[in-house]
Amino acid sequence: MSTEVTASSVISAEQQTSVSVSAQKEPVQKVNLLGMSRAELEKFFEDMGEKKFRASQVMKWIHQFFVTDFAEMTNISGKLREKLEKICEIKAPEVVHKNYSKDGTRKWVFRVGDGEGSLVETVLIPAEHRSGLRRTLCISSQVGCALDCSFCSTGKQGFQRDLTQAEIIGQLWMANYSYMEDVPVLERERSVTNVVMMGMGEPLLNYDAVLNSMRTMLDDFAYGMSKRRVTLSTSGVVPKIDQMVKDIDVALAISLHAPNDELRNELVPINKKYPLEQLIAACQRYIAKDGNESSRKHVTIEYVMLDGVNDHPEHAQQMIKLLKNLPSKINLIPFNPFPHAPYGRSSRNRIISFQKTLSDAGFVCTIRQTRGDDIDAACGQLVGQVADRTRRAEQWKKKISEKNEILRSQG
Ligand code: SAH
Ligand code: SF4
């Protein structure tokens, strides 16, 4: 969407959407307020000559009442609303596919560009918990991924681009909105209770956008989520783990997947750059700060169970040694196969005995449940299949039109 703008004061907002304004009234792209953190929105309003507190007001409308029309922001003057209408928009990424499973799992595929593979997925998984119903949203941070882990279908797609803040927070916005679409604006509530940055992409390689998005997740004027309920998962970008210590307090998960460098170099190639010793030391630094007051009492260790590759008893023993000085909770993930994957899923028995070895050594070790199977919500799988389906749909369309052509020619 584009419009004509002459208010050159508006342009200086630091934002992912580029805005060009000139005295000649060239068409410009509207500024998308959806992705802005509070600090960015405050600067935006100040640059407009407005009061800073407008930022918190607008944030609440966007992220707590899920409003996209400025006309509905009733505590903002008509004049300012009109001004905003002209130069801004509140726009979530386009949903091209959504699926709500019988077990409560919900899944969205967003189009984030024109190319064939410009799709990202977001999955919401509900679970009963002693504190009530949990709705955990798995958010993507990049289109594809450059890190090429050998068991990951996202890695196989290669890297296309970083998601913008609007595209990252837009996933959370859309999931919340999906429960509130039919609810009157002032009665709307936030439904997603937990976020894991475990969708497509390596979040620490899109650091600024992910950081600002997580700030919005924690912000009381936006999603107000507890820092323990926002988890960033990384394959081990060590310098950025250290940067996070300075910038934000959220829970950290590490995609370990192998207990020694030789195997990890093969499965998670970024290990060649930041080997295990460095990674474990960075995790220790991450949880050292603030002690019990923070969400940093432990890190979560993710370990995908690959049949005959990393699931031997000796691997469990190596894990015990590796993690002995790192407060951690281990989550064993049954491998989700994808077409042409070079691995199989470890048997249930093998996973359970791996778990038992770690539990006997004193670790909290859980096995991730595979959920949403009826809608292919398994990690990192959907987009590939949608791409397949799209191609199939095209082939079908072609076949049908050829058939119609023959029928027509036969009169
Ligand atoms: N890039 C980040 C976050 C996205 S991947 C990271 O690697 O941590 C989220 C999790 O899904 C990671 O633990 C990843 O290793 C795991 N994963 C990737 N492909 C998988 C597959 N085919 N089966 C099971 N888990 C997988
Ligand atoms: Fe990228 Fe994570 Fe997949 Fe590795 S596991 S390729 S880091 S998305």
C-alpha cells in the first residue's frame, strides 16, 4: 500500500520499512507500526512532534486489542488518527495457509516475499499445565537458514533473508488474533502464554530484529510475557549469546544434538567455528548473571534423536560429562523425518533408555511429544510440503485445463 506524504518530520523513524518522502510528493510506503518496539515507537512519535506516551497507547491497541484500524483507537485524537492513517499502517504478514488441528494445535504459513520459497511457518501448541492451559507459539526468525544442520529441512532450503520485526512479531500478533477475531475489541485478551524462537532460521543471526521483537513480547504495554516464558533457541552462535547477557533476560535453549566435537561438526556445522568447549562456557556465562532472580537458572539442551547416529549409550555418558558443570534441563526430540532426509528416528526404546541414563545421573530429562501430526505441525516440515502442494496444485490445474481443452475441441 502506498500514499503521498509531505510531513518530512515522520521519516526519521528507525524501522525496517523504508520510507522515502520528498517535496515532490512521491508515492511512499507506509510505515508499519506492528514491528516497532516501544523505544522505536516513542522516537517515531517524538519525531512527529507528538508526546512520547502515544507510543504506549498505540502499542496497547495493536498488541492487546489487536486493532489494525486507527479509527478504533478511541483515546487518540481524531486529528492524530487521521495523520497516522495517512502515513502508517498496522500490517501482519499475509497468511497463505492455516490449519487448526483437532488437538488444538494451530499452524499458519505466511508469505513474506514473491519468490517460490518465500514462506515461513508458525505453530501453536496447547498443553495442560499445573498453572493452567499453556499455549506455546513456535516463531520463525529467517526465511530458510544458512547453517545447514544435516538433520534439518530448513537448513536444506538454504538462506533467503532475515525476517523483519513486523514479520516476527506479526506471527505472535496473528496467533493471538486468531482467538479474538469474533470478540468485541474492548473485551479482547492475549491468548498465547509462551513463545519459543524455534521455527525456521537461526534467531541469533538476525539479532537486532529478534532482540527488539522479544522486547515487545516482554513489554507490559504489548504482550507482557514473563521472561521465563520466552525462550530463544540457538545452534550456538557464541558471541551473540554473550551479547544477549547484556541486552535481555529470556530463557535460553541450545541445540546440542551431539556430545563430542567430531559428531557435532557433522550434524551442526557451526560447531567448527564455535566448538563445544566455547559453547558450554558461553552457556555458563549466560546463567551466571543475576542468579536466582532471573530466568537464567538453567539452559535447556535440545537433542534430536537420530537412529544409530547420536543415540548410543556412550553418547549419553559423554553428555553426562559434558554437562556436569552446567545447570541444564535436557529435552530429547524424536527426529521428524522429511523427504530425502539421511536419518531415521531412534526407536522409542532407545530414546527411553537414553533418557534413563541421563535421569539416573541426576539430570532433568524429558522427551518432546510430537503433536499436531494431523496437520503436519512437526518442526520445520510444513513449508516444504506446502511448496510441494503448490507445485502439485499447479500440475493439477494444468492437467485439468488440458482435459477441458480436449473436451472443448471434441465439441
Ligand atoms: N536455529 C535454531 C532454532 C530453530 S531450530 C536452532 O537450531 O536452535 C529449532 C529446533 O528444532 C532445534 O533444536 C533444531 O535442532 C530442531 N530440529 C530441526 N530439524 C529437526 C528435525 N527434522 N526433527 C526434529 N527436530 C529438528
Ligand atoms: Fe538452522 Fe536451526 Fe535448522 Fe540448524 S537446526 S539449519 S541452525 S534452523
